[in-house]
Amino acid sequence: AFPAAHTPTDLAVWFPTSRVLIAGDLCFIGVTPLAVNGLISGWIAAIDALIALQPAVVVPGHGPIGTGEDLGVLRDYFLAIQRVGRAAVAQNLSSQDALALLDTRPFAGWLESERNLINLERAMQEAAGEIHQMNLSAMPPSTRQP
């Protein structure tokens, strides 16, 4: 089990002899992840723990089978989202204005790029202290029903 990452109750299965990691929804390969129910910081911590296993094969929850290198790319994505989210809160930017600051070139081939806004809003909520490990109920603004 991990801290709240994709959801409050994420898990992965590790087969050390074959170095195969069933990462489930902690790993998205070629698809923009969706951070609606967890924490960006938790997702980064979970990915760090998975990278430390040095898997040869990673079975993601979304996308094709990959390697440990794909976990590093996903970590880079969340670090970028977190960095821009913190800067946006510090500069009192809207999520739309903050989105313009996000360099998406390293992730340009990923499906579901509209999720960048949702993930950025989640990072901004976390940076502003609106959500934390014990309170994950606040939904990103773009996911709320009118």
C-alpha cells in the first residue's frame, strides 16, 4: 500500500525473482494520468518506491507494458505538474493561466492531454492546502458538476 496517490487506496504487486511489477493505476504509459482522488505528492512518493525496486517489466493500469524507465518519465510528469501548481498558487494564477506554463513537450504523444488541466488543478489544491492526506474530498474545479 502507498500514501494516497491515484486513489486513497493504491497498491502494486511485485514479483522480485522475475523483476515484474504489476503497477496498476499507479502507472500510466503513453496516457496522461488522472489525479482526481489522490495527491500529486503521494503519487510521486509511490513512484519513487516503485522505481527503487528496479523493475525490468512494468504492467501499467493504462497503456502498453513498459519498463522502469517509464516510471521515471511518469515521475518527471508529476514533478512538472507539482512545480507549476506551486508556482501558480504563489503567483495567484488561474488554472488556465498556469496551464500555459506547463511544458508538455516531453509528454506530447500521450493520449488524454485534456487531463493536464485536472492534474494541475489538483496540484494547485494541494499547494494551497485545500487537500491533504486526511482530506481528499475536494474535487478539482474542472471536474465539478454545474
